[in-house]
Amino acid sequence: MFKKFSFFNHAFLRNACLLILSPKLFFNHGHIPPKNHKIPNRFFGLSLTIEDLIEDPIGAVEMCRQHKIRDVTLLIPSNRISEFSATFMDDLIGNDIKFNLKLVLINEEDIYLEWRELLDLTLLGYQAHIASIEIEMTSFTRKALHMFLNIWTMTFNIARLKKIKVAGPSIPSFSPFFNDMVFKLLKDKYQLPDIHTINLTNEMDKEPELIYSNFLIPKLGKLFRFNLIKKLALIQRIAESFNIKTIYGTIELKRHEITSYTLRAISLLTASGRLTKLYVPYKNAEGILFLVDRMEGMTYLGSLFHDASFEIHHFKNEREQMHAIWARDDKTLNPENFYHIEDIFSAKIFDSHGDIIDRNEFKITDTPIYLVWRSMNPITFIDTPKALDINVANIMALS
């Protein structure tokens, strides 16, 4: 496992063991999203690639305008710096957009001077619109680490001079163990980030609710009940131990479609209460935009059933309340098994794309659907849900 992380072998294992033995790893019920927290009004941002900016700049502008998106990450791969132009931002600036410039270190080539030139040119005309500069580390060889630290130091010094926030290290799979060690390296250089960024893309490849079978070492994940929610909680603890209070997440497209796992993960990430902001992809984002329009500013009231074969997450604001619902393990469930029929008929029901669906025909599958009621409507479940293997003691009462 550790061969590809050769430069980390001794230091990484030592640091990981210290983290495992520390109090940071021990907390109760961390795998369940905490109840009763408000989702920030500018929680969602948009992640734009160079292709997005070249092929459909007007579409990106229109999406930001229609959905009131005010934060945009511009992805700049280190092997494509020459293709990026600061003028890509011109159309978006009129919509009061704040930008995060994100350099993604794709390989180990020396791009120090090229990146320095891009920063100088971009900040010369657009500094007022740049909220943060981010460096993403994607490789774990000794040479890659040295390059990351070298680029980080230069970027950090420029950002401090220009009074712009620094973000990173956005390690893929956002391993708490690697994040902790990189933070220690940056702390020794007095160069800790203002914003801790995490790349969540690899989390979209599996059911996001699953308890990890392995977490650094075999069976550790199951022992500590680590899933996506608890992993985020640990990341927050680690960041706060370095006095970093702000955490941004990013989801990027690995394919040309948004999967059901992606939509489920977005609901869970929003419910987690650990992220300050979540950047989502631009392409094929209809289902995501439904959540962008509805979830910002809502209060997350909690997960209604714990450790069941399905998920129901309750969001509410002054106007409406919403249940985000899906089944796990490829199950198909009849909503009448646990919702009263009158509650089904009083709800507006939306599919994963945000389109209204027929309440007489819908089923609960592994793809999320959303039931929306007026805020003041009382919603009650059947006392003993039929045809379901549920411990009713794990049912959270609705108010």
C-alpha cells in the first residue's frame, strides 16, 4: 500500500500511528450527520474547467445568474497553464463573482516560472475579484512533495502580499492521515492555509453512506465506524487543531454524467455541517442545481432513520420542508410502507433531475427523490413501518 508513497514511509507511518492514538479519532456517533444546523446562504459554488470556459462561457454566466451562484473555482492543470487566460473571467465579473484560482499539480514538471507569470498577469488586472488561490497536490513522490512545497511557498508569499487567502492542499480522497502530515510540514514553514480544501471526487465511486472496510489499515474503518460523514468530522478536527476554521470541498466530473452516488453524496455533504462551501461541476448538473436552489439557507433537522437500508434527510426553512430520500444496496421500496397516504398526496415530489413526478407511481430506489411540503405541515411516519427491517428506537421524531 505504501510503496507509491515512498518518501512518506517512515514519517507518514509515525504520524499516522500518533493520529490513531490521539483523542481526535475518538468520538461518538460521528458517522451520523449532526442535527439542527443552518446551511450557509453561499454554500454552493461552481467548478469550471478550461474546456468550460472556452466552449460555453455564456452558459456558465447564465447558470451563475439564474441560480445565484457567486463563487467560482477556475481549474488550471499544471500542464495547461499556457491555455489559461485571465480574460476568461470577464463575462462572469459582471455577476459579482468571486474567484478561486486553483492550480492542480498534474505531474512533476517544473512550472514555477510559468505559474508565477500567470499569477502576476492575473492579479495585475483582476486582483479585486480573486478571493483565494489554491494549490492541489495529486502525487506523493519525493519530487512531487518538493515541487508542491516550492510552489506553495511562492504562492503563499504573493497571496499574503496581495491580501488574498491561500487554500489547499486538496489531496485526492482527502486522507486525514496525509492532510495531518502536510499541515505539520506547512506549520513548520509558517505557511498554513487560510482555507482547508478537500477533493471529494473519488468519494463518488461508491455508496457514500458505506462504513469503510479499511481506513489506513484493514478493519480500522469498521472498528471506528468511519464513513464519509465521520471522515469529514475527523478532517474538521484536524484542521481546527491547526487553527484552520474554514473547509471547502470540491466535486469534479470524472465521467460525463452525474451519478446517483454523486447526488446522494451532495445531500450528505450538505447535511454533514463540516463544509463551509461545496464547489460542484458545471456539466450535466440539472440534479445538482435543484439542490443548489433549495438547500442554501435551509436548516438540516437530521437523519430520520439511522442504520437502515434507506436514507431520509430532513431540511426545512420558513417556506417549505424537504425530505431527500433514497434506498441503499439496490433496493426498491414502496413509500406507503412508512409514509401515510395523505402526506404523500400533500407533497410535491421531484425526481433526481428536479422534475415533478407522479405521486401515484413513484418508488424509492438508489437514485434520490425529494418530497417537499409547506413548512408548517406536520409529517408523521407509520408507527411500525411495514415490510422494513428497522429498529424503531432509531427513528428520530419529527416536529
